Amino acid sequence: MQNSQYADVAVLLFDTKRAVRKQTKSVLNTLGFKNFLEFQDLADVRAALGNQRVELVVLAVEDTDTGVLAMIDDVRRQRCGMDPFVPMLLTAWDAKLNALRPIVESGADDVLLHPFSTAQMAERIDILVRCRKPFVVTEDYLGPDRRTTAALRAGPPPIIVPNALQARVLGQSELGPTAARMEETLADLRRLKLRNMARQIWYMANCLRDAQLDPTLPERYDDELKSLGASIQGYRRTLTEDDSADLGALCDSLFGVVKKQLGRPPVSRGLELLEQSALALRVASKMVYDKNDFSDESVEAIGQEIGKASNVEANLIRAVMG
């Protein structure tokens, strides 16, 4: 079952239980892996990821998480390590749904439950090499896209990220985390994050408008507005000097609408302004992401929709559209 292409792959292997770690290593050995960095302390894992490149990370998650999931999020968000896209495979013993959900949502590529066979490990690694899931990013998540086919069709496409394991196994360095490809991919993910965050912000505002006849709305209105405001501020922090100033202006305008409504009862006019201001931000963000996919006709149609917004938002979105 050995694959000679795996011999030069650098594998980082972490498990606090030495015997289990050796067992996992033995399985990987059988598949052809020879180059290992073994750790039983998570601090040492963080240090290793920051000091040298690896092509595959295999981490054990215990019943009580010792910080593995937080470290994965740090890696994906460039707070730890050299490669935010390094393939990550988790191993775990607990198959209960409430235990698996945070693992699946951690940003790791896959999870393999003990006891697993050599064939099962081989299959998961082959998937990482041949057909790894592309990445998606939202306000709270960065990692492999696990949406259903229907959801994929409804939203923006995910991003194919550099794959160090694929590059090593196939001998194609251009598929790996080269400096140029990393920079390009991170820029694509940031634009996708802006689009997804703007979509969520609009959804929150739209739900408030649709709930204007809900008798419970006045009681929760301020809390809902504060949550919306926090997402808007998160969007603002994601913007850089390379982004259009109009995106920042739209964002600030929307945040101003939220602040003016805090402490006041929900009224139809205010809810409509809130939703339309959020719509302007959503459309502008979509255009930044899909700027090469818009025809003159679609831009005109979007402009007509944005015409429902206030004059300030309408002027700003037209400036974004050019």
C-alpha cells in the first residue's frame, strides 16, 4: 500500500498520548510517509508551524479540547504558522454530534474517527491530494467549504487555495504556497469575506424589516441593532486602503443609520431605510467581488434596485459602479 510519492512529505503529528501517536505514525508509515515531526505539547506545535514548512498536519483532538481547535483557527487566520492553507487532518475518539460539530467547524480539512483503518487514512489523504475542498470565508469561519450543492449554486463560488501536500506529491511546486500565490489567494478570500459579510448584514436588516409587525420586536430591537452594528464594524475592519473609499462610506452611512435608531421604537420608515442602506452595501460588495462578471445591463438593473435607497446611498453605489 506504500506510495513512494509520500516519502518526502513533511508530516507534523500531534497527540498527547504517546502510544496512540505511534499507532497513527505506523499507519502513515505503511502508506509511505517517512518524514515526521512528532509532538505531544501544543506549544511546540505552534513553534514548529512558525519555523518551518510542512505539507500535512495530523492533530489529535481529545474529549476535552486542549486548544487544538483554537490553534487551527489561528493558523487559518494567519495568527500562527507560515501557511494558512496547510492541509489539516484531525483524529478523534468521540463520535457524538455535539463533540464533532466544533471539530467540523474548526477549519480543518477532515476528521477521522478512531479506530480507523489504514485504508481509511489512505482515502482521506488521497482526497486532500486529488480533490481537496476549496475554501470559503465568513465573519466567523475560514476553511473548507462544506455547503451542499444547492447552497453552492446559490452563493459565490469558493476559492481554490494553495495545497502544499498536492504540490509535493505531484511534484508541481506552482500548486503550493508560493509567495505570489499566497498573496493572490489571501486577496481573493478577503474580497469573498466582504461579500459574505455584506450579505449577512443585509439579511439581518431585512429580517428586522420583515418583523415590523412582530409584537416582540420592540423588546429585542436594541439588542438586534447592536448585533447588526457589531457586524458592520467587523466589515469596516476588513477593509483596507486598497478598497474603494465608497465601500467605507457606505459602511459608515449604514452604521450611522443603526446608531440613530438605538433607543427608539421600531418604525416602518426607519426599518425600510435600514434595509435599503444594507442593500446598497451588499450590492457594492458583490460588484467588487464579481467586477469582471457584470454586464452593462446588469449594472443598470442593480442601479434601479438601489434607487429605492436614500440619495446618499444611491450616489455612493453609483460611484462604485462607475
